[in-house]
Amino acid sequence: MSVELTNESGFSVDEESLQAVTMHAMAQMRVHPDADVAIVLVDEKAMSDLHLQWMDEPGPTDVLSFPMDELRPGLEGDDAAEGILGDIVLCPTVAEKQAEAAGHSVMDELHMLTVHGMLHLLGFDHAEPEEEKEMFGLQGDILRSFQESR
């Protein structure tokens, strides 16, 4: 598994920790060991532009996911397909505001957003109540196991 991280945001983050949570999420979801993902951290202007272009919604958002090869989680006993998962775009300044409101660290928020973005790359969504329950349950499980592994 390879995680390419590019920080274009001007916001200082623990890049190793973001890569670690990404690798952990990939392992938990049984993603093929040769799969690749890119994480890009951007400022609010760049995120606003992407949000408008791809979601037709104004203003910055916290995370956007751009799947590439439509990979899905591996199943026990089945080999997962290899390929490129896609890109996760994070906006640390939006994450910082959300972290303050939630009462936890910016890195905790960025970890959560990274796992959230990873699940979107793997085909999960939260548009319907059942989907939301499944996706947020997985997200919580992955984050808890990541914290326990540290």
C-alpha cells in the first residue's frame, strides 16, 4: 500500500500520522497491498473551488473524495483487486474549526476525515439512514482500532 501525501494548505500537520491512519484504514478494509491512495491538503480557497466544481455547492468543505478504479473492500478469504483508490482532499482550516466545536484535536478531526474519505473511495455513502449507520459504524471502528494500536 502506498499513501502519497501533499500539503498545499500552508497548515502544519503531522503527515506521518495521516499516512499511518490511512494505512490502518486500508488494512482494516482489506484493501489490496499494492493499492495506492493520494491525500492532498488544501487551503479554503482551493477547497471552495473544488466543492463548487464537483458538488455544485459554494464554500469550503472538510473532505472530498475522488475514486479512481472503483475498488471495494476485500472479503475474508477473497483477494481484493489492486489499483488506484483515488484522492482524498482535506482542508485543515475547516477541520480546525470543526475540531474546536467538537472539543478534540485538529489531528483527531483530520484522522476522522481521512477515514471518512477512505470509506467514500471504497464505495460507502451516507445518503440514506442505513448507509449512514453502516459507514459511520465502520468509521468509528477503524478510528478506535487505530487509537488502540498506537
